[in-house]
Amino acid sequence: MSDNPIHDHGAIDPTLGLMLDDDTRKFLAGLPPDPLSGARRLPRMKPPEAEASGWFQGMTVRPGFSFVMTDIYRARSKEVTFLSDDHLKLHFKLDGPSAISGASRENMTVEPGVMAFLVQPPRTVKYEVVREDARLRCITMACSREFAGQLLSPGDGDLPAPIVEYLKGPASRFAHDYMPLPPQLRALVEEMMALQGDSLGQLMLEAKALELLYLALRQLSGTSAAAPRERDRRKVRQLCALLDSKEGGAMNIAQLCRELAWNETQMMESFKQITGTTIASYRQRQRMEQALRQLRTTDLSITEIAFDAGYEHPSNFATAFKRTFGFSPRAGRASLN
């Protein structure tokens, strides 16, 4: 990491440059800016590590607002460091758990299916550890304080306290929080990840990035028409953590209610409102994630994995698997191209 990672590598907006490594910044600095907007656009690139496959792509949408999309499979665990500037970061994670930390090195796990924000003091480091045998699919957005201040004010709605502090001046501490990714935002993230790289696709990508930012800020400020209460968000986070555990995975609905001291009707309605899916569908997704891990890390046949996931007929398993991931179990057995 260079001492001056942005200005050493050309006229790249800091909100984009600080999300890239040195080699990628050098490559981007050598590309011509977009002829219409003058912004820097990073085409889809493969990760440099031999044990990783997939792609990442980045774009500056407006001065002070950029994003990076990632779809990378890593066979081995990897720690990545990011130098911070005076930025608000928004993270939309579809797949792949990771852990982040600041100078204290106290890891905070970021699970799939969440929308998170992060602020930290300028010129400090964020550490992120991606687990082994994990496919990371996510979008990270970065806004300068000047850009964010044009869209938000400290008195807006029910903004989280760290963002209010950030809007008033540089952040004084490493602060991070998350909520389940709302279904409307999840659909937008999926659409952005699937867009092609031609000129029209890039135009649509820019438009959808602005839409995603708008909806995310509405959620954070509590001004979304369907914004849930903080108490319900907290309860749903606890429920997701329980469902992700070995103990909770074996619990039925009544047992989950007792464990969380939550009325069944309220629990089911809040979970659907906040996550956009039912508890049964959430568990189905867990089974498919486990099946994908088995496809990539074991020699079990697809039929055996289908039985392990609770399917008597492999054809039904293949249909559910493709509906979940967009590719067949046979394709999932191979590493990402």
C-alpha cells in the first residue's frame, strides 16, 4: 500500500481509488476516461491470485460517489487491507461471509444477505478477512462527505448516530452496522451484477447505482415507506444468527419463538418484511449454500448431495439449485471462470 495511493496513480476519484489495490489503480490510470462523463470506469477484471477466480468491476458515477462490484471465489482465506479517507461506505452482500475490523482488530462478521454501512477516521485502515472456499458476491459504494452532505443532513429521519456524527465532521471512530438486505435492494444488486459491459449496459449500470444509493439512504434514514422499527431489525438479526447456527437449524417455529421470546405472528411478519423472504425459504437457501460447498469441496455425487439436501429426486434438486444460483449443480462443481 503506497503512502499516497490515489494521487500516485492519476486522476482517479478517491472514492474509487481507495477501494482498489495499487496494481489495479495503475491499470485504471492508464485507461482513457469515459468520453461522455469524463469519469473513470474499470472493466471487469480477474483477481490476480492463482487460488481465486471470478471478476470485479468499478465505476465513478459522480464526483465523490463510486462503487465496486465483486463476484470472486476464493479457495483460501485472504486478508485484504483498505486505507480509508473521509468516506461513507455502503455494502450490499449477496453471498460470502467475511469479517472486518479496524485498528483494534476486533473482528465483526458480515454475513450474506445484509446491507451495511461503515464510517472510520480518515487515513486509518480497515481489515477484511474472506473465508476459505467462499464465493463473495457484493457491491460496495463509497461517498465522500461532501457528496453525502448534499443528500443527507444530520436531522434527517432516524439516521444511525455514527452517520449523523460523520455528516457533522470527520468520523472519530470505526463504526459499522447492518440490517437484512431488503428484497427491492437485493433485486437491484442482482440486476447490476448481471448487466453486460457494452455502452448501453454501462449507462444502465450507472442509473441503477443511483437508484440503489437512493433506496439505501432512504432505508438508513428511516424515511422508506416500509422502513421497519429498530427493535424488529434487531430481533430479525438475532433470528438470522440463530438459523445460521447448528442448534437453531434443528429448531421448529415454536422453538424459535420460545428461544427469542417472540410472538409467532410478529416473528413471521417481521422476518418477511425485513428480509423479503420466509423462514422456510431462508432455510432452503441455507441448504443450497451447503450443497454448493459440497459440490466444490467433496467428491460426493450430485445424487448424494441432493439426498443430503433433502431431495429424493436429483432432478428436483437441480431445478431448486438453478433457481437459487442461476447455474446448474454440474456448473457449480467447477470453479468460477
